[in-house]
Amino acid sequence: MNRGTAPGTGIGYRRPYVGGVKWLHSSYAYRRGRCHRCRRDRLLGLLAASQLTIEQIVPIASGRSAGRELPPAGGIPLGRVIALDDVGFTGVDVAFFTAGAAVSRRAGEKAASTGCLVIDNSSAFRMRDDVPLPVPQVNPQVLDRRPENGIIANPNCSTIQLVRALAPLHEVAGLRRVVVSTYQAASGGGLVGLSQLASDSRTVLDKPSARLPAGRFGRPLAFDLIPQIGELDESGASHEERKLRQETRCILGLPDLPVTATAVRVGVFHCHSEAVLVELERPLAVREAEDALAAVSGLRLYRSCDDVPYPTPRSVEFGGGSRRDVHVGRIRADADERRALWLWIVADNLWVGAALNAAQILETAVSRGWWD
Ligand code: 2RA
């Protein structure tokens, strides 16, 4: 595998073909209501623009989409879509699964058993002890060695932006407790969620009392918010809230950290926002917290005295700031608890929360010599 070099000139790649390594991108996007196409398209763009030398990307989908011709991504030929059941994973270095937990469960382990590394964007493997759950800026050590089973789980979008902001604070003052409320965009529900929000919004503007179908989110989202993402368990917690708790503890390496969440879907197209109360082991001045966050690459800090005093979903999407950063503002002391701070975090859920993290997992694995 060579990195950052012209094809065939890299140090240490052993593959018997010139031009680098063969990569494979796996998606059922076409079949499953195209709902994961937004993540898949960003991932392709990132891979094409990365320092990785890529010989080939093979698009995979359901049988129904097989044979469809795809245009090149950043100069890398894609060619025809292959049906998942017809793919031989032998000789493929990496498969990105972006089609949801059911497909990942059905085909992920089989792909990995051929020696192919599976980077899975679903919740299928996230809570398995033998599957790393990396956010490369936070717990890169879990990528020190390639997992024996060949599977890596990409964490959930709302967790990734949360832990990237929490980790620097944990380093300077220790985390004691986290209370998070999320405001999650429609794009978390894929293209189906996006188009439903757009068309329902038009309908409501024309007729505010219009009856709308439940659709992708179980209830109409236009000009509204829904305090439930995923099914509720017997305690009343939603699947998204459970993921926030379990994954945050796992990635930060703090299995007993109290984390409690309320996850809310809001009528916003892109970018998840989070209001977070962080209790620390010691009092931390706002300035100290800001300095800790400002020092981290990939985190954009907003101070109340700045021209733009805090991020919003639209400012992150259209404001010219990086959609690859985690944006943090409104840092303030809690009025009653002197060891607690409030934060407001916004990030593009499809970039930071999905494609970018997956691409960075791969880049980290490559830099650690997994294919040397
Ligand atoms: C959502 N977190 O926003 C999910 C997507 N993985 O619905």
C-alpha cells in the first residue's frame, strides 16, 4: 500500500498490481429507497480526494441496480454496479458498508472472512467487544492493530461530534457526567427524509392545517420537531439515546461515565446540533475550556465576542466555515454547579458524522501499515 505517492512508486506495498490497491465500496443505496446515497456520495468524494492511492472502486448494490453504469468519482473509474450476491470479496482490500444494519449483518462478516477489511457505517457491530469503534481524533489507539475479525464499526453521527468536543475537556479536567439534548437534521434519515421535509414544507406553506403522512420519521417533521429517534425501549429511552450513551462511554474509554440523552429530530435539512451539560472532576474556567478546545485541529471554536458568536446548522452548511469541522460555541458556566459547563455543538452529520470519520479510519489504518 502506498500513500501520498504516485501509483506504483510507494514504499512497502506488496500487492501484485501496479497502481496501488483495489478498494471496494459497498452500498445497497439504490435498492433501499436511495436513503444512504448522501453518505455514499460524500465518501466517494473523500476517497477520491484523499492521499490514498486507489486502483479501483467497485460500486455494489442490490440485484435490481446491478449493471447500472456510474460515472468516475474524482478521476477514479467506478464502472458498473455489481450485485452484492455476485461480489467476490477475495482480493478486495476494503469494503465500506453504508446500507444499514440488516445488510451489514447479512454480508459484513462474510466479506471480512475473505480477508477484506470491512468499515461498517451501521449499528450492526458497534457494541461488540471484538469490533473497534474509532473516532481517530479521540481513540486512535483502537486502530493500533487490525482486528482479527476484519470488521471496524463507524460510530453514530451524533456520537462522533459529541466525543470530539468532550475529549479535550476530559483531558484537562476529567469528565464526571454528560447530559446531552440533540437537535438532529432530516438528512439523518437519508434522501427519503430530506425529500419528505422539502415537500411537506411546501405543502404546509400553502396550507398550514394540511394533513401530512407520517413518512420516514414516524410523524410529519415540517415546521415541527419529534422527540423520538428510533424505537423506545421498556425504560422509555430511544435507540438514538441508547447509542449516544453506550458509544460515548466506549469511545472515551469511560465505561462507567454517566451519560444521559434526549434525541430530537428537527425540521432542519443538514447538520446535527447538541446542547450539552458537562460536569467535570474540577472547576474549569470558561477561558480554560475554550483554550483547550481551540488547540484541537478540526474543532472550530466560537467565543461570545466573535463576529459570529455561535454556530447554527445553516451557518455550518452555508457560512463558508468547514463542513469537516466540529463547531463549538456558547461555552458558559452553569449557574449552580461550579464544576459544570454548557456547550453548543454543531456538525455536518453526513461529513463529520459519517463519511469523513470512515475515510479517516481508513487513512489511520493505512498510516499504521496494515497493508505494508
Ligand atoms: C439519525 N443518527 O440522525 C441517525 C443516523 N445515523 O437518524
